[in-house]
Amino acid sequence: MGDMLGNALSALVANQRALATTSHNIANADTEGYSRQKVDFATRIPQQLGGITLGSGVSISSVSRVYDNFTAGQLRSAQAAYSAVETSYQMAAQLDNGLADPDLGLGAALSRFYNSVQDVADDPSSITSRQLLLAEAQGLGDRFADMSAQLDALSREVNVRISTSVSDINDLATQIADINRLITTADGASGNTANDLLDQRDQALLSLNELIGVTSVEQKDGSVSVFVGNGEALVLGDSTVKMSAISNAFEPDRLEIAMTTGSRQAIVSDSISGGSLGGSLDFRDGVLNETRNELGRISLAVASSMNSQNRAGVDLRGDQGGDIFSVPDPVAYRSSNNVSAAQLSVEISDLSQVTGDNILMRFDGSNWSFFNEATGAAVTGVSGSGSVADPFQLNGMEFSLDSAAATGDQFVLRPTEGASAGIKVILTDPAGIAAAAATRSISSGSNIGTAKISETDVVDSSDPNLLDDVDIEFLTATTYQINGSGSFTYTSGEELSINGNSVVITGTPVAGDHFLIGANTNAVGDNRNALKLAGTESSKLLNNGATSVLDAVNGLVGDIAVATRSAQINLQSQENLLSQTQARQENYSGVNLDEEAANLLKFQQAYQAAAQATSIANELFQTLIGAFR
């Protein structure tokens, strides 16, 4: 009887605990991050009676989570990747919508501007056309400024995301460390696994991966260590390493991520990936920076080419043209950690060679090293010593230091970053538009040869002798002199460059033939320079003469559209992957109410059977006692 009663009582206790576990599952069926728990039964140590072994009933060996480490790891990775792509797509879509708008986008503004230039070429004496050109120039400048402001707004949004994410990451890290402490305490006290605490920690790790991609390593005491970036510790047991958002050493308005341990602070922005924070940094350091630099390069090409060409003509008053736009200088930043007071100045010497890449330069005490700021790759081909008399020269830029640098000094060159915000219209008088060419050429009426001279082409508007009269007199059919001096060999079709003007003489001259070059006076109806102003849209001004302004704008709009579309496709892909991984984990670890209902009925019946066995054992025992009365 005793054996029967003991077996029955053990079954009662075991099934009671199984019922409690099942009810716990049912209660948490909708709890986010909850993993179904199951009771593991084990037979008790049997009794040995003579040559007979009798069972001693049942016990609960453990209450464990239905959990798969591999699936949980996949879910965290998928969550980090999805959050990163989602953030990148959201911000890229904002940029794409603003830049590619058919009515308000950059392409539309440029098209209206160059159309107004063509209108002046069609009627160079029209004040109305000239006023419209200045209005469209102002509109174009405003559009560049608006686009720059939009990029600045996205930069500020990234800063807000960084600050918010860092705060949330620190909170989650503290939460994980606290749960680690509770888990190690519970495991040490009872030797059993704290299932609900493990679920809470897994959910915190999943939330952490929404913000930043992390790796976690479980320790022997049941705690987990959490690492970010290239292995920087965030959580170690029940302690955390503080993450902070600090100002960039070169730009105070640009935030970076740092890890602080004691007095040591390490910047880890470049190594962070995954999560919404990684997506924000990737967008800022990739698409946003590239767009800002290319937009600045386009604005410089437009303004510089229009200024240069306007100076090559004469306006309605007969004066040589001036600048239409102000052109800002390239931006150079010194590190706040620099020891010396040296400042860096930069000028663009050849816009066609300017790539828009940002250059980091570092001094080791003896030599300067140059790197691509975005990729970290070493940059070669830099000439010059960096002094004012012998500036560094690279990619169409000249840059120099005003004083000696100290070991460890660093500077960053951003040649086109701020250009789009700095382009302003400075010409206010519509008569100042130089539609006419500055010079003209004529053939003497007394010429008897068949030679002809082309119209002048101003190739150097800064030449001080540009408007001086030039007399080309042929000495023979094959030689000529200029202003009565020299003797030069004539070749039909050969370009002649004189005082900043270029002309071509073709045909067969005879001795005594004269060709004249001089100022283009009374040229109200001349549109030669206006045509060249309009032609700057398609002139190959960039990428060493391979790309026009129109090409660059189309390329920029296309690149952003491709980046946005790519991010959208990646988002859909990552969303599907995340959904599949969530479903796989839910199928494995989630609570199935139908299954729990079946378990509830099973354990209830087992409990009732055990109770019945207990009752029968008691009746038998009472019968046995009664037999001895």
C-alpha cells in the first residue's frame, strides 16, 4: 500500500505542476517574447525489495523553455538588418522626392534657367528677357539653397536619431545587465533555469538589435556578454560600458558614437552596423554626403561657367561683363584636437578635376599623409609642400597652411560640401548680362586674296589686352606680322591666339592683306556670347572634360533613384526574411492554445487518475487496518 500511495502522491504533485505550467503557457499566449515552457518528467529511483525492483513513482526533472538558440540568433540578425534598411529607405525616399520632383526638382530649375538664357540669345536687346534670366537665376540659386537646407535637415534628423538611439541603447544595456544579475543569482540559489528571466533578456536583446547590430556570447554563469561594432563590449555580466553621442572633432554639428570606459573614450561610428542607428550612419556617410558633395560640384560648375562666359562678353552698355553668381570657397576643417594654431586655406584651380571626394590629411611630425575620408583609402599624387608659396595640389585644388603644423594635427577638405548653400546671384542689373562677344574680327575691304577670318572666340577674358586693336598683315602668302612686328608662318586653318582671343584664318592670302581684331562696339544685337552662355549646360565641364552639367544632374538624380529603389527592394527582402524567421521561432517556441488545451485535458485526467489511485490506496490501507481490530 505504501508503494502505491507514494506513487500516486508523486503523480499528483507532478501533474499538479504540469497543470500549473500549462496554465502559465496559456496565460502568456499573447506575451511578446514568451517562450513556451514544458515539464520534463522522470521516474524516481526505484526500490529494491529482494530480487524485485519496484517503481517509486514520478518526479519533475525540469521545467524548460521550448527554445532554439540558432533560430533566436537568426531572428536578432534579421531584425538588425531590417531596421537598418528601413531607416536608410525612409531617409533616401525623402531625398529622392525632393531632388527628382518634376516641377520643383533640381532638373526642372536648371531647365528653366537655361531656357531663359536661350531667350536672351534669341533677343539680346530685350530687357524683359534679361530680367527673366535674372529671376530664373535667383530661382536656381534658391533651389540650390533649398536642396542644401533639405540635406541639412536630414543631417539634423540623423543627429536626433543618434542621440535617441544612444539613450535607448544604454537603457537596454542596463536592463540586460540587471537581468544577468537576477539570472546568475537565481541559477546559483536553486540550480534551476529562470525561464521567464531568459525570455525577458531575449526580448531586450531583440529590442537592442532594432537599434544596433550586436553579438552576444553566453557565459558559464548564465549571463550574456554583448558586443557591438568590431568587438567593443557593451555588456559584461552585470556591468555595462556607456555609449555616448559626441561632437565630431572637425564639425561640432556632426555627432559620432563613442564608447566610454573609465577615462578612455573610443569613437566607434565607423564600425557600427545594423539596426536603425547603423542605417542612419550608413545613410549619412554614404548617400547624404555623396549627394551634398555632388550637388555642390554641380552648383560650382553652373556658377563658375556662367561667370567665366559672362566675363568673355560685353553688356548692353558696351562694358566687359562681370560675375552673375558669387562662388563660395571650398570648406576646410581643422580638428579640435590639433596642437598647433595652423589654419588651412583651399582654392579650386581646375573645376574639371575636382571629384567631390572629401580628403583627410594627417601630419606625423615629418610628413603629411592623405586619405579618402569616406573609405579611409590612402590618396596619392599630392604635389607641393603645403606652404603658401608652394601649396599642395590635388584633384584641381590648391591648399596651404598659414603656419607650421604639429605632430598629430589633422585637417579635412570638403571642396564642394557647402557650395550649393553659398551660390548667390550678385548681378542685379539686367543690362549687365553680356550677350555680345567682347571682340570681333573683320577682313580689310582692300584684301585681294581668298583668305577669310573666323569670328573671335574669347579664350581668356582676364587678359589685360583683350580689347586692344590687333592688325594681322600678311607679308607673303605664307607669312604675316602682328601690329607691324614679327614674322610668323601661316598655315591655313591653324588657330591663332592673340591677347586672349582665338581666331582661325583659312584660304590663300596675298601680301598686303589685313585682318583686324578689336573691341565689339555698338553690339546691341550681337548674341554670340549669349549662345555660349546657353551652351554651358552641355559643355563638358566636369570629370576632366567628360561630363556636362546636364549629365551630372541626370547622374545625381539617377543615382539617388537607384539607391532609393535598391533600399526599397532590400527592405522588402529583409521584411520577408524577418517575417519568415519570426514565424519559424513562433512555430517552435510560441504557445499553441489547441496544444495547451490538449495538455490541460491530459494532465487533468492524469491528476484525476492519480487522485483515484490515492483514494484506492487509502481504502485498501483502511481495510487492512480494520482486519486487525
